[in-house]
Amino acid sequence: MIRNYFKTAWRGLLNNKGYSVINIGGLAMALGIGILLLWWVKDELSFDRFHQHSDQIYRVNGGLGSGESEQFYGHIVAPVAAYARQQMPNVADAVRIADNYDMSPFKVNDKTLVEEKAAYVDPNFFTFFDFEWVTGNRKQPFPDLQSVVLTESAAVKYFGQTNVVGKVLYSVPKKQNYVVSGILRDFPDNSSIKSNMLFPLEIVAKNYQPNDYWQSMDSDWGNWYAKTFFRIDPRADLTKIAKTLTDVHHARNKYDQSTIYRLQPLHDIHLYRPDGTPGAMQEVKMMGIVALVLLAIGCINYVNLATARATQRAKEVSVRKVVGAGREHLIGQFLAESLLIFVIALVLAIGLIKGVESTYQELTGKTQPFSLADPQVWLVLVGALLFTLIVAGLYPALVLSSFEPLKILRGKLTTGGRGVTFRQTLVIAQFAFSTALIVGTFIIGNQLRFMREQNLGYDRENTFAFWLTEEMSKHYDAIKAELSREPGIRHVTASDGNLMSLGNSTGDTDWEGKPKDRMFIITRMRVEKDFIPSFGLKLAYGENFTGSVADSMHVILNETAVKKAGINNPIGKWFTLGQTKGIIIGVVKDFHFASLRQKVEPAVFYYRTSTNFSRIYIKTTGRDAPQAIAAAEKRWKQYSPDYPFEYQFMDVQYNEMYKSEQRTGQLFRFFAGIAILVSCLGLFGLATFTAQQRTKEIGIRKVLGASVTGIVALLSQDFLKLVLISILIAIPVAWWTMSEWLKEFAYKIELEWWVFALAGLLAIVIALLTVSFQSVRAALMNPVKSLKTE
């Protein structure tokens, strides 16, 4: 019987080729792109879950301030891990990662390469986490402090092979040889912890420079630089553990009574920020909704076309019932038809996925292939198939099997009523989804444009920068003098950090009139005297550094730092940074030195007479940029011949800061386009069917003198009414959704009415073009032929 069901279904598809192509084509596109999106969502949600004890692992995040000024960070002080191991029985193990130290470049024989992903780790890192070990001793990864563990790709990059245990890697800035003691598989794509080479953290402890406050790395409760992970007993009270750490921190650091600790689950790190607010999770939810919308639109197409064809199949159903077919047999028949259509569509969808896979990987940055040999792929495929079959296959089967034979055979079938109303509702839902996606595409694009064109408060145009080697830093004054004489160079300046991603922060500050309970993290940057004017930074009050010896006791704050410190009339008041007590000589107007997702944070600039800078900035005339780059490279080779010369224009770096947002915009445009196309396919099929049903009516109207324009308007107006209703529904939904998305940005566009009006107009135009094609065709048909149609 089941075999007959499928044979009958196959014949039906062949006998209605137009219907089959529209139905299967729409479903294939919806399934293909929907499945690809669900695959991406699944990958995002799988981050860090491959570790055996991932549900017991937490990162310790540190926070300062309260209310709107509260700031949380993923890096904390190093002694927390040591204390937890010794004093907290509920903490089974603890491990630290210090990834903000630069040991690059590295040299092997005559090859020198820059490495951006190197980190120091505790030895138990390799047993704490389940990263795959290839060669070496996982339990004793670092035989001594001259050891390094590489990933396979790093081994190939430096040595050309993976069998490199025992080979020597030379750190140029450290002037130190390191022996490869082990090889790891490359860190998985879905790992929030990634590195190419790992060194023993004991190196940092050994080289620790004692100060007036702390004598060793494990006693320094003031320097925030270590990512710290705990493996915690599942029965433990996480809130109590966090409070214990907070209390201990306050007891060990009398200068800091504001720090609080919070535990963040390992598998939340990729999706949520350290303060618990959504990060990547917002994008995951958005794309998950788009995937379900795509599948829903495909299902709506199928339901609409299947129920619209009910009148053509009514007699078939009635005859089957008269000769003894029960309703359960008819439901089985129609479900078999649906399953056949969905399976064919799924096969085509898989072909579509493989066809766009390279584009998908380029858009998302994912490298994991969509392979049918992967069981998780089948989980997504079968899940999507069952979802569409249940949602779209069951209703038409129930409708078609419910006809009453006697009424049908007497010709009393009505085509109006609840069936038409239901189809109209589905069309409204379909175009409401499409209109909302159009609105989302416009708003995301406008926000990205806003970020690209936003005035950051400083001039980055035609400026390139690169990190200085130790030798170049020693000769900075001479290099600056030589480069300043080049005709294509307008300004040369330097600092100890990257202006566009300042990461050197501290809470070790004091100031005149400081309340006992007031503390905040401030970003610090050592600059040379021309730094502020070179970037066009504006002083709210006070004056700039002059380059005199006295400037080593001077600081300049930004407006946010003055506000958070609560300093009135700051010029001339003392401000202590670390162990240096200085005088505030100026306040610079706030400017953006991080992503526009976050508000401007406190910053302090200070000056030292020693020229120990690490990054140089060269502003060109624009037209003469190639000559300026060549001049900079000449000085580089003069002082650092063993290092590769690598530079980056600040505009390029700025765009890279928003890769995630750009990816969201590209994905949204691509998938919204597919959703609209699938919607149009369904509307086209429905318009075709409607025109066929009204063939005789059209012929009579033409005989009575109706014009082609009038007939086109007649056939289109019903659909346009539905589209207008869908727009009215979509606009408030889209407004709320995009308002929530924009909340993640501290600086954002306003939602303006014309965006929604333009999206609605575009939806109307798309629907009109889709319907009009078939309407014009029907209106141009010979009325004599129309009146002969059965």
C-alpha cells in the first residue's frame, strides 16, 4: 500500500509539472538556506562544549563600579588561581592563561615570522582542558622554562613539518631559544580559547619585577592580566565562591575595596560578555529566527498551493471514498505525496548547500565543511525535514481528506470560506516576515554605515602604524627626525600602545579628594609630546605636554576619567598612577579608542623622557603614501634587519574592528534576499492558480469590453490588500526587534519612519511585479479560448 502511495504521488508530480517546479523549487531554497543557517547556529551554540567537564568549568571575571558605571573583565589578578587551589575545597582545579605578552617575532634558521597568538599557561592547562595532544607528555608539558608547545599549523608554519619535538625556536625580542616539547592539534573552530604556541607561565613569575606593593606574581592583587578558569564541584554554591574571592581580594589589596568577582560558565564565554549581557548570542538568536522564518515561508508556500489545488482534487478524493477508502488511507496518501516532495526538495537543498558552501564559509569565517559523513549534519537535516513535514504536510492532508463525496459529486463544492481565509492569512504572514527582513536589512546597513562614518574625535585619515622593535625604540628620536623630513609625511608620533584598541588598564590610581569607596579601571597610555596634536585631539582645558623633564610628573585625563573620579576643577590637582604621583595639566575631550558598542572609558596619558615607545604612527599626505611607506621600511631595515616589516593603515584596522557586524549585515542581506525570493515564488504560484480558476470570468469580462489594465488590476488587487495588511503587521514587529538589536550599541542610529515606509513600498513593488506577470498573461489570453476552457 505504501508503495502505491508513492507511485500515485510520483504520477501526480509528473502530471502537474508547473505546480511541482514551483513547490519543490521554493521548498528546496527554503530548506537549503534554512538548514545552512541552522548549521551555523548549531556551531555557535556548540562553543567549548567538547571538553569532558565543560559543564563544571567557569571563568572568573572581575568587575568594578556599580550601576551604569559597572565594568567587568575576563582578565583578573594572578593570585586568585593559586589561592583557590590551596584554600577552596569546592574548586577541583584552576588554570591561568596570560595572552597579553608579546614575544614575537620568532626565528627558525634564516626565516623570521610574526606570531599574534602566543600565550603563557600553567602546566595543568593540558589536563584541565581536553585539547587533543599529538606528541609529547601531556602531564609534563614543560620540562624547563625554555620549553614551548606548538599547534600543528604553527609547527608547519615555522618548520615545514609537524615532527618537530626537540627543535629550537628563537624569540627575537627575548633573545632566547625555546625547545619544542609537544605538539597539539589545532584548536577547534568552536573553541573560545585559541593559541598557536604556549609557554610556561612560570617564565612570567620568574621575571616578575617586585614593587612597593607586591613582591611576586602570586602576591600581586593589583595587576589584571590572567584569564583564570576553575573546575568546580557541581554541588558547590557559585555565589558563595564568588563572594569568598571578593572578600579575599579586599583583604589582600587595601587599595582596592571595589572589585567584585563573578563566575561565568565556559560555554557562555563565546555568547555572552563578561558582565553577562548578550554578545554573539544576539546574532545567534537573530539568525536562528531568520532560519525558522525561511522554513516557515517554504511551508506556507506548500500549504497555500496544496490547499488551493483542493478543488482540482475534490472529485478524486470523493471517488476514492465511494469505493471504500477510509480517511486514514487518504491522509496516508497525501502525507506520502508531501514526504516525496520534501525528500526531493531536501536532495536539491543539499546540492544547493554544497554549491554555496564556499560563499557561506567566506561570509561566516567558518571552516568546518558541511559533510554528509558527519552525524550532526544528519541531525540538522532530519530535524528540518520533520519540522517542515509536520508543519506543512499535515494540514493539507487533513483538508483534502475531509471532503464529503455526495456534495462533491453533485457539484456543490465551494471555493470560498475558511480555506480561502486561511490561505489569505498565510500570505499575510509570509509577506510580514519578508517585510520585517527588508526593514532589518536597511537598519543593519545604516548602523554599519554610521559606525564607518562616525567622527571618532581624532583624525586617523591617511595614517599607517607599526610596532617598533627594541632597537628602533632606542633610536626613535633619530628615526622621527629623518621621517619628518620626507615630503610625503605630515606627522610622526609614537606611544606604548595601539590607539584603536587600548588594552593597558589599571585600577591602581589615587587622586586629590578621592572618596574611600571610589574606584574604576582606567586605560593608560604613554605618549610622546606631539601625540595629541598629531591626531587632532582637542583639549577641553589645560595644556599639552611640552617635552620638558617636568612633564614626567604630569598627566592628561579624558573627560570621562574626570567625571568618574568626581574631580572638580582638575587642572593643577595631583593624580597618582601606579607609584608615580603627578599633576593634572590638561583634560582631553572624549574620543573613541574602542568599538562603538561600548561607551568611552576613562583614559590617562602620561609622558616619560626615556623614549621607550612600542608603536609609531605616520600620517601621510595621502597621495604620497607609497613613498612614505618606502621611507619607513628603509629605516626599519636599517635598525631591525631580522624582523619582517608589517604595517597597517588605521582605516583598515578600524574596519576590522567591526568584522562581526559586517558579517551580520552580509548574512542578513543574503538570507533576506532568499526569503523574499521564496515568498515571491509562492505568490507567483498562487497567482497562477487564481488566474486559472478565473479563466472563464476573464473571457466574459473581455467580451463585455474590459481592458487589459482593468483585468490586471482586478486580479492584483486582492493580493495587494493582503500585502498591505502584512506591512501593517510587520512594521511594529520589526521596530521592536531592531530596537532590541540596537541596544547593544552605545552609539547608534535613530529608527526613522522613512526606513519602514521604504521597506513597505519595496514589498508592494515586489508583490506587484510578481503577481502582475501572471495577471497580464491571463488578461492577454484570447477570450474565445478562455470561454472554451473546462
